[in-house]
Amino acid sequence: MDNAVLNRAKISNKVTIMGNGGTKFSSGKIVFPGEKLCVLEEFMPGEGTFEINGNVYSKLVGRVLYDFVSRKVSVMPLRKVVNIPKQGMVVYAVVSTTKDDVAFTRIFSAEKGTVFSGTFTGILHVSQISNNYVKVVTDAIKVGDIVKAKVLTSWNPFQLTTKGTKLGVIYALCSKCGTPLVKRRTKLQCPHCGNVESRKISSDYMLSGGRRI
């Protein structure tokens, strides 16, 4: 590879070069915090990156720059404002998948109507669901629920918690008939079929009703 090509890879807004084993390195691509950029054998970590266990990740939102001369990867911050979840922020997310010990969510917005620049994954560990003991995730949260949660980390996927009275499930559907569940005391009940379900309920749950339970 001659110097002209190397310099293009170094300064171009968007240049893709094939590395060893067919790996593509695209300078100019927008990356997000926690996104894997390469391994140490390929490039050393530069500005705007960090390394864990031999892998190099982005620490900010910006454009990645692969320098084939110095064998260094850097991330240059974007000039325009990009909205991403931040540590300590309260966000809203839809539960997409659950396992016994963890729920995976899709974060879509935050308090005060903040809309994010892209799709971000939130991970809610069973130990972070409630201050009370929860044996398995589905005892407190189910697929399709909308949760109000606090962000614990500053990279994607973001670790979440729903501990606290205002955090937890704010909207859920009946697992039997699909009707939106109504909060009645400490449980959720289906106004259509009468099914009663347990959740880690936020005090801001969207639908509430009387004493039918």
C-alpha cells in the first residue's frame, strides 16, 4: 500500500480499507460510546478510545479515524449535538427479550421528551429490578412492558436500574388477552378478562383503577 493511499485513509471523511482476514476499517463512520473498533493487534488506542482485554472501544460519539501510518485508531467528536443516554438519566424503554437473570430493552426516549439519535440497548439485571428480592426477571418484568429506568453506565449497551418507587413498569399488556393492564393496589389487573399479574410497578404507572381485585 503506497503513501498516497495511506494518507487518504488517514484524512478522508469516509474511506474503507480491507485489513487482514477481510476485516473492513471505515474511517469517517459515526460510532457511539462502547462500540468496538478493533483489537490491539490491528490498531493501538488513540484519542477518544479505550482498551479492555485487548479490544479497543469508542468512549464518545464521533467519527472513527483509522491511521494506517501510526497503526492507531482515534474518535473525533462530532460538532453537532447528538442525543444519547447518559449516566444518571431517567429513560423509557421497551422490554424486548428476557432471561432468568436479565432483561434486554430498547431505549427510545428520556424524561422531558428527549429523543435519542439512534437505537440504544438497555440491560436490566435481576439484581437491579427492585430493592426487594426478585428470583427471576419474569416475576417482575415481561416482554412488551414499557419501563421507566435510570441509566447506570455511559456506554452502549447501557446498564439500567428500576430500583426506587418512581422507577419500574409504567405500561403492560395482559399476557392472556393483550388488553392494557390497570393498576389496582399493588397488582396489575386486566379489565377485560380479570387476569391478575405481578410487576415491579412504577408509581407513575399510566393506567389505574378501583378495587376490583
